[in-house]
Amino acid sequence: MKGCLFIHGFTGAPYEVEPLAEHIKNTTDWLVRVPTLPGHGVTLSLKGHTYKDWVEHAESELVALMQEVDEVYIVGFSMGGIIASYLAANYHVSKLVLLSAAAYYVNPKQLAVDIREMMMDLFKGNLIENELFTRYKKKIMQTPIQATFQFQKLVKTMRPYLKQLSMPVLIIQGECDGIVPLKSAHYLYKTIPSKEKQLTLLPCAKHLVCHSEDYEELQTVVEKFLHTSNEGSMLVDSNSRC
């Protein structure tokens, strides 16, 4: 039997990857696990937690899953992608999917576009309806500065493990992501030494790729990657723009 472990992002929760996790759960007989990292969830309680807590929890979930199945895949979103890479470098993981993986973070150009859209909604009196504003206002208010430092420390500490990844790897990145810049995906593709790796860029997607208008394409690409064997490196780009 196969198992698939999903790891959400910093200040996030399972909902970030829920559409994809539910799809895999409903269309296969695999064991699907979507844990909540310490201090995370719908209501954040990050104070006092370190990046080691997050990594150790994800690691314990992987070990438990490996005891139940014969083959394991990991899907990591944002910070979860960096944690997933560390786990894949240290355990026998058959395939790795990195969604908006935060090898680098904050895209100033796209962030400026998002802020401009928020300002326009503010002047129109529609700011409360701006999904990006409502989502990140809550996160900013509930995130201690020390937790942000722990996130940065995690990325710095775990990034070297990317050079140890030899299993098939799928990298997916939204081109309109204001949190993780496009250069992060290209860095991952360039740094990961696996001979079986694929980079797919989603032209309309922001950071939450599993909740973007490009989700159907993401689902198709991930499904094909997990169900078939890859043959060498492949770069998949899109010329269309939203």
C-alpha cells in the first residue's frame, strides 16, 4: 500500500492543501495524512514553538505512516515544502511534490501588485471582501515576531538538504505568488540533483495554489506525476497570463 503525507505552510493549516489531499484520498486506496504542525491551525498559538518542533512533528508523522505502508510520497506546501525536502533527504521517500516551496520568500513586485489591489478595494469600501486582506490580516495579528525568526532559521537550516534529493521531484509554483517569488522555484529546479524532476508554472496562481483558478491544472499534473514514472528532467512553462 502507498501513503501520502501532506505538510502545510508557516502560519497555515491543513486547509492549505485540503483540495488536493481530499482528491487523492477519494480517488485512491492510499493512506493520506495531513497533520497540523505545533502552534498552527485555524487559530494560531505559535508563541514558544521553535522550527525544530515543526520538523520533529512532521518527522514523527512520516515515521508513523511508513510503518503502515510500503511506499511513501510527500507533498509539501510553502514552508512545508522545505520540511518535506529535509525528510525526503533523510528517509526513503519515493516521490516528492513541492508546492510554492519557500526556498526564498516574499516577492516584492507581486506583493506591490497585491497591496495596490487592496488599496483600490479600500477606496471602494470593499476591503473586507478582499480575500488576501482578510486572510493575511489575521495571520499578521496572530504571528509573534519570534515565530517569523524561527521560520527564517528553518529555511536557512534545511535548504542545504535540497542537494541530497535523488528521488523524482515535482515543483509547482504560481507566477502571481506575492509570498514566494518565482526565483524560488527556479532555484529548486537548478539545485535539486534528481535526474527525474519537473517544474510546472501556473500563470494565474497566487501563493495558495490549491485554492487558485489554476487548481485543476495543478491537480492533473500532480495526479499524473504520482501515478506514472518520470523520464528525466522536464521544464513545463506557460505562455498564457491572466
